[in-house]
Amino acid sequence: MVAPTAATLVERLRGLHLRMVDAVLSGDGLERVAELAADAVGGVVAIVVPRLGSAVLAPAGGPAAERIGELRHYVADCVHDRPSHAPRGLAAEVPIASGDEMVGMVLMLEGASAAPAEAAEYLHLAAVASLTEVAVEEARDEVEQNLRGSFLEDLRGATALAPEELVRRGARLGCDLSCGAIALCAELHTERPRHVVATIAEDVPGALAQHMEPGNGSQGGRIYALLPAIAGEDPAEKTLAAAARLAARLQRHGTVGLSSFYADPAELGRAVQEAELVLDVLTVSGEPIAEDINQGTYRLLFRVLASHPEEVRSFYEDTVAPIVRYDDQYRTDLVGTLEAYLAANCHMSATAAAIHAHRHTVAYRLERVRDLTGLDPMQSEDRERLGLGLKAYRIIAPRLPR
């Protein structure tokens, strides 16, 4: 092979640079950049950018493809400044850096035909083109984040949007809301919100999720998400099951509130409000209702509260509000006694054992409940109203004046 003159090499580098930049700007991505670099060096080139989750090899396939995992780990260690060992067969490497920050590497494996100095120039051009790809992807991601954030903020703020507009905006962001969705709101205890968003996308394909910066005292801010209906028979049941699995997976990252399933896109704003209400109860009330909060009566009350909050507040006032205020004023525990009584199937001795009190004390407190509320815990019809009133209290407690 005849060595190129300096002028010829400069011309070749200029042409390669233009083709690489064109590949990035035309959307061909790092795969094409790696192909151009591999052709230039006459060997195998890998481009690894952990920030983008990208690791490409050119030529694709062949024995070298089995080593992409090894190269990925090596670059990740270098980027995060961890101890690393150069993988076998590595002939040259050029960092992909933005200022002092390394974001990835261009790697050449042994066996390339180009001279080392010439190959280094080609790899450098690939690194510059890869950095351009990083910038393009991050700009695109920022635009999408702004669109997602704007959409979810509109839903949170109950902005009047036609169902067609909701579906159109969701589709633009890759989320099919035409058959409804479940809303998720999570308060994070982690400083890895991107990981939480990625987990949501992984578990529920087509989900629309966005991290909102801390502003409410939480360590990591909040994640808002819409989990679209899963196609097939009984989409509500399937979507609810998927949402429950996702919430369980996210528990180690924070507290998660889920709405019920809303089939009508026009009600998605209400779904977001419901998810926020559930989250508020779980994070503020401090009551042990987490296991029941997504079921039965609680779920019905949350739906009513999201659409007609005055009805839930009115029912609370008509039932247990007097004993809540009495407890606050006199430091008694009529509410706790009533809850224990209902949980014990109205058995006096079991209630007394649960609250560590005498049976006469339980009887006296239940009489005070009757006197204050006008509802008798001994009567089945009144018990039902009191039980429902307690549930209403638990879900509106975080928003009651202190």
C-alpha cells in the first residue's frame, strides 16, 4: 500500500469528516460513523457512548461482535473514572469528550491496515462526529422533555383540552391514549430520576413519563407518567395489573400513587389529579392504609374526590369530622378506637386488646362517638356510614387545615 502524501491525507480527512457529519445530521447515527471509520482504517471500529446507551461495532457481526459487552464495560469504567483493564485486542482508543468530561470512546481493534498515525486521525474524526451525535440526541431529548413536561403540566392544571387534542399530543410523544390510561405520580427518594423514567418505559411500552424537579421538599422531585391502555380483552384489568407491578418495582426508589383506569381520554386530567391524591395520602397521612388504598371503597372515593371534592368533604363533615376535631382538641383517640372496633368486627374484647385498654373504656369511647356524630357504632347502618366516613377522612386528611 502506497503511503499518501500530506495533501492527499488532508483531502481524505476532510472528505471523511464531511461524510461523518452528514451521517449524523441525516439521522444515520453512530452506526454509519463507525462504518465510515472502519472502512478508513481497514479494520474493526467500535463506538461506545454510555450516556446514550449506544455501543456499535463495524463491520457488524463476525468474531469481534462477541466482545461488544467487554468493550462496553471497559468504556463505562473509564467514563466513570473507575479502575479498568484494557480489553484484549485493543489497538487504539480516542476519547469522546466535551470539555473535560469524557462521554465515550472510539476504539480500534487489532488487525487494521492503516498506519497507526493515519488511523489515529480517522478515529479522532469519528470521536468528533460522535460528540456531534451526542449533542443532537441531547437536544432532541430536551425538546421531548419540554413537550412531555408541558403536556403533563396541562393535565395537572386541569387545562381544558379536547379529547382529540389529548390523543394527538400523546401520539406525538409516542403514547397512544386513544383507549385511555392510568396516571402515575411518584415522589422520589433517589437521585437517579433518569433510571426511574427508564424503568417506566421498560415495563410499560409506550408510557409517557417525565421528571419534575424538586419543589415540594422531596429529595429527588416527582415523576409523572401516563400508562396507556394495553390492547386486548379487558384492557382495564391488564393495564391495572401492569401498573401494580410497575409500582411495586418502583417502591425502592420512592412512594408511588396510581389512579384508577380511565377509558375516556377526556378524563386524563382527572386521572393525574387522582394519582396525586393517592400519593399525598401515602406520603403525608402516615396511616397504614397502603395495602388497601388501590382497592374497593378507597379507589371509589379517590375517583369522586378527583371530580367532586366537595362531596367527599361533605360526607366527612356529616360523619366523623366531630370526633376528629374532638381528638385534636382533647388529645383523645376516638378515631383510633372506632377504627379498631370496626376492624375487630365489633368485638369489644378484641378491640380492647388491640388498643391496650379496658372493655369499659372502649364502651365509653363508642358512646362518645355516638353522642358527637349522631351515629351509633352498635347499629349496622350507622357503622357503615362511620366506616365510609373514616375512609373519607384518611384520603382528605393531608389537605385538611392544621
